[in-house]
Amino acid sequence: MTQIRHKTLHNPIPVAGFQIRTTNAEELSGGGKIEQLWHRFFVENLAAQIPYRSSEDLYAVYSNYESDENGAYNYLLGSPVTSIDNLPAGVSYAAISTGDYAVVTTEKGSVKQVMQSAWRSIWSLPPAELGGKRSFLTDYEIYDKRAADPADAVVEIHLGLEPAPEQL
């Protein structure tokens, strides 16, 4: 990982796209669904089915955590949108929650390798290094122009943090 910075999200971000439910154990076993979803997203040009896109960037939103990194969660691959009204069949949405986030910027390289490396590092980081304890409400990744070449990409991972005691 190259750096960790912090940001506060004051307004939720609606993201529409295609969603699966998975676990990290499934993904690490080689039988995961995330890679299949990415493949389908590009082969079937699923981005074209998402109405009201407000950005060309792709977002991967982790939500509805069963517990922590060891439990099941929803993974939605899509784009930020200006509206979630009248989404076509098969298109789901998730709202990226307001609050504090640790922002991890990956090294540059193959998307698959930099993401696996970054998440392994994140799972081993103590809360003090992240800037707080993870909330496991909403996390998200941004695949912007820096990730246009999957062989030479940089991705931002935003990790939801629990409010600091003085904010409660």
C-alpha cells in the first residue's frame, strides 16, 4: 500500500449496478463470485444497463456485512447514479453511508494482484494505523482513470470507520 489518508463523507452516494453475496473465504478459495461478476460486467457490457450514471468510474460497494471480514457481505459492482428510480430488472443499488473513511491507495500493477495485496494488508492493520476501528457498514473501491489499464492500475479502497468517541 502506498498511503492511508482520511475523509469524511457528508452525503450518501447512491451506486447502481449488479450485486452478489459472498465471503472472503469463498473468494480466497478460488471459487469466488467477484471475479465472475467482473468478467460478466465487461463481456455483457452491463454498464450500459445502468441508467442515470453520474460518472464513468466504476465502484465496488461492500455492504450488509454479516459480521466483519469473516462473515458474508453484499458486493455491488456499478457506478454512482443521480437517481435510483425505475431501475431495470437485475440492477440493484447500494447507498455508500456518510461518515469517516480510511482511504487506502494501492500500489500500481495488475488489478488482481494489487487488490489481493491491499486487502491482505488491510486485514492485518491495527485500528491505530487505519485511523480508527472499521465499522463494517459500508466499504467501497473506486476504479477511476488510474485503473483504465487492468495490467497497470491504481485503485482507491475506502474503509468505513466507527465514529470517534468525541463524535458520539
